Amino acid sequence: MTLTYATLRLDLPFVASKKGRRAIINAIKDRIGTLNCSILDISGEYPKEAEIAIAFLASDEQSVQQKIEKIETILATKFPEVEIELTYESI
């Protein structure tokens, strides 16, 4: 089994408050949560930026790549207005 830890960094220039940021983060968490991932909002105080930690188990490296691709596809199709940087590491 492979444990993978990913970090999503979001740039939200159109958000004016923490409430607006939280709405976007919750929508992302709901979508990615369907992939059996553990998700945590680790954002700071600045409302125009957000950070989400994602962790999941996979049986091998190919499964890791498939899940990362699914996450990227969900983000690109459902949240095209959000600039997203996804980094990950498998242990």
C-alpha cells in the first residue's frame, strides 16, 4: 500500500471574504471526497488564497497516478475559474 499526501494551493482573486473562500473549499471537498480521500482545509487568514491537504491510500503507483488524474479532471471541469497548483508525494 502506498500513502499519498497531496496539497492543493488555490488562487481566488475574485473572492472577497473568508465566507466566499469557505464556500469554494467546501464544494471542492465534496467533489474530491467522492474519491475516498481524507481532506483538510489548512488555509491561512488571507481570503484570496486557500490550501487543502489530501491524503489517500493506493495499492500501487499506477493507482496513485489514476487518482491524481481524477482529482485534476474534477478540478479542471468543475472549477475552471480557480487557479490550482497540485503537488503530491507518495510514501
